[in-house]
Amino acid sequence: MSAELDDNVFGHEHSIVISSETRPFSADLKEIWAYRDLLLLLIQRDVSVRYKQSAIGLAWAVLQPLVLMLIFTIVFGRLAKLPSEGYPYSVFTLCALLPWLYFSRALGGTSDSIVGAANLVTKVYFPRLIIPISKAASGLVDFAVGFVILAIVLAWHRVLPGPEILLLPVFIAFAMLTAFSTGVWLTALNVKYRDIGLLVPFLTQIWMYVSPIAYSSSLVPDRWRWLYSINPIVGVVEGFRWALLGRQPPILGPLLLSLSIVLLLLVTGLIHFRRTERTFVDVI
């Protein structure tokens, strides 16, 4: 089904065709690029709304990782005495908390993005995929603020990253891709099944405890390592710790397994999103 709208502006005829036919991904990418100004506007809006009328504003992006680092250090480092591979436990856990906090925020925002933008979706046409992309990208602002805190903590403990830090952007992209690929599935499902909005916070809590945030993945027995690596956050966290602390690099096999899971989620999520986006307006 397709509809063609003709418009005459200053003597020139323009045609806008809105079609439900399946298009190649390259066409979607070109359309997203054409709407890049809208994407930047949505990212800016997300960041400003997050701290609007907040007493301390962006300082919340500083407090959350610091408070969690202190709690984890006392509970898991001092009381439970979990190993930290020779590094101060505060440094060891903050290197994992930073990508985890970005992932959890991006996942929460992305999974609710279409329903949260219902007023915009039902009034004007634009590539719907821009909305979850903006949610995943806006979280990088908080990540950047948190990274400054991490740099200060590393300097305080005199931990100097090695040349491995040059690969840190790769693992940042890995974290972003993991959040987006999972979120694009959930946001499409959330339009029809609003239970998803209630499931995501619960899922995020469980996900943190099955990821090596407060503990080292070396505690996982070797026979379970492949199963454990199905969780893509394992590869993200191990990559961050390696890039920042110079610890043992992630094992290539499990890392590739994590990446394969993310790529599978991404491809299937995009296909599902494209098939269901034509019904968003009707269902919302």
C-alpha cells in the first residue's frame, strides 16, 4: 500500500511517497541521514529534559557512579572480600560500573522510546528508527561525565592505562550496539505489549548480577565460560577493564560469541522493527 502526496511550492512540484512496502536497509540509512538534524535535536532534547528543573543538574551523572562505587567497595570489597585482580577494588568496580550504567540507561530509554514519543509519532512522518537511536546516543553525555570521574579515580590510585586504551572506543561502540540492538527489539514489542515497560527494570536488575560488575569473571568456572559469554555485557566489561587496567585481555572465543549475539539481536531487531513500524500509529 502506498500513498502519494503532490505539493506545489514556488512553481515546483514535489512528491512524497509513503509506502508500506519492504525497502532495503540502505534506503533506511539514507533516510536517517536526511533526517540527521531531527536526530541531533532529539538527542539535545533528551539531555536537557533529563536534568530540567533539577537542583544539581548534570552532577547526577557524577553522583550515581560514585555512590555505587562506594557501596560496592564496602559490601563486596571489604565485607565479602571479593578478589579484584590486584587492583584497588574501587578502581576495579568503577571500570565496570561506567559501561554498565550507560547500558542500563540506554536500554531503559530505548525500550520505551516509541511509546514515550507517541505524540510525535502520531502527528508527523519521519523515520521511526531515529527515536531509539537518539535514546542510545544521548546516554553518551552521562558516560562522558562519568569517564572524567573514572580518570580522576585512576589518577588518585596511580593507575596508568597502557596502549590498550586506544581500543577503548571499540568497546564503547560495543556497549552502545548492545543497548540499541536489545532496545530496538523491546521498543517494538512495547508498542503492542505494555508489559515490556514493567519487565525492563526487573530484567536490568537481574542482568547486573549475572554480569561481572561487582566481581571478576575469572570466578566463573571454565566449563561455564562459553555459556556465560552469551551475555554480551561480559565482553563489554572485560574489554573496558583490559583497556583501562591492562589486565589479561578478553578471551577471543567468548568475546566473538558475545559479538555474534549482539549482531544477531541487531539484525533480527531491525527486521522486526521495520515490519511492525507501519502499525505503530494505529496501536499507540
